[in-house]
Amino acid sequence: MNALLLSAWFGHLRVLQILVTAGAKINCQNKNGRNLLHCAAQRGHIRVIEFIMEDLEDVQLDKKDKMDRTAFHLAAENGQLEVVDFLIRLGCACRIKDKEKNTALHLAAKNGHAEVLQKLIDVGMNLDEKNTEGLSALHLAAENGHHGCMKLLLEAGCDVNIQTQKKMTCLHYAAQNGYEIMARILIDAGIHTDTLNYQNASAMHIAVLQNHPAIVKLLIDAECDLDIPDNVRLLFLINKLYGFMLLIHDLHVPNVKRPPVLHHRVIGPH
């Protein structure tokens, strides 16, 4: 970053003003395509942002970086509530998406920023919008263990049974990671306990496979179907065999070739 961008990044307003007065180019950007507003928004420097937007000319409010992220995206991603509120009042494009089709709602939920998430809910953002991987804000909150954010989204009326491209529900994520509180919230919200993902695995299959007894007990209490067949057991054995073959190869056992790359995992993400 050049001197002007550094002053915005660190929130040194007076230095920034001196540099601008001296003729520094205000439309400069770093290697990621981020300008003054991006830098200040990411770091939460509201006084710097006010100066940029009120005293400088030709600074685009919705300028995109190389990932198509605006200052609004970065403020939401980093939990900068005051900046998010200020940019909304300036009239920024709240629903704009980055290259992965994430909105600010996705980024706030993924990173557990509940206050920012509530603000975005209040301005009427689409709660069930999906990114390129088919993940909604609810999926991202669940996958990353942010049950507070997940609860806010559910209370706001998002679809508790929404699925990813691989037919994963939030209950699958809770079962996979052993998130007991999250699983209880989802069950209380009426999630379908027997939904099968692309591997024909239910939340119960995953909880058993990952050895999460508390989740298993919750699902039993919720009267899930204990007799659903799956193909997880076969995949589990295939993965175990593959790992054993790698070990034998790495020990340099004679006449054992390295096995080919295994692309199919037992429980894949998303």
C-alpha cells in the first residue's frame, strides 16, 4: 500500500488530510483492488470514512475490489457496525454480491457478527439468498458454530430446512461438528431431522460416525427415523482402506505402489 492507503488503513485522519492537500491521488488502490474507502471500512475508522465521503470527490461508494467486494462487504465481514450503519445511510447497494455470490449477510453470519447481522436483517435483505456453493447465511452461521447468528436468522423467518447444493441442512453441520446447542435450536425450530444429503446420510448417520453422543440423544428424543439406510459405512471403510494403503506406501514396503488420489470423502463440506 502507498502512504495514502496506509493512513486510511490505520485511521490516521490528520495524516490523510495532509497527503490529500499535498496532491496524493485519491483514487489509488492496492494489489487487491481496494481503495481508501475499502481500507477504512475494513478497519472501522468512521471519522476517516466521513472525511472520504464528505470532503473528497469522485470516491465511489460501491467500488468493487478484485473479489467484487465493496466497502460494505468488508465492514460487515469484520463486524464494523458503525460503518455498516453509516454506509446504509449514505445509500450504498446493500444487496450487492461478490464473485462468490456472497452478500454482506453471508459474510456477517459466517464470522459471527450478530449486531451487524441484525442490522442487515432490519434493512430487509434476502435471508435465504445462496452463494455459488449453495450456502445461505443460515448454513454459514451453522457451519462455523455461530448459534447466536443462526437464532437471529430463524427468528427473522429464514427457511430452517434450506439445503446446499449437496443437500446439506444446518442439522447436518451441527451433527458433523458436535454443536449440541445449535442442534437443539434447529430441532425446536422444526427442522426435518431425517433429511438425507447427497451421500444419503442423515444427521443421525453423521452424528454416529463422528461420535457425538449428545447429538445422537437429541435426535432420538426428536423421534428421528433410526432405520434409514445409507452408504456412509461403505465410504468410511473405503477411506480407512485408502489411509492404510498410504501408510504402507510411505513405509516403503516392497512392490506397493502409491494409491491414486481419492476424491470421494465420507462427509464432504457443503
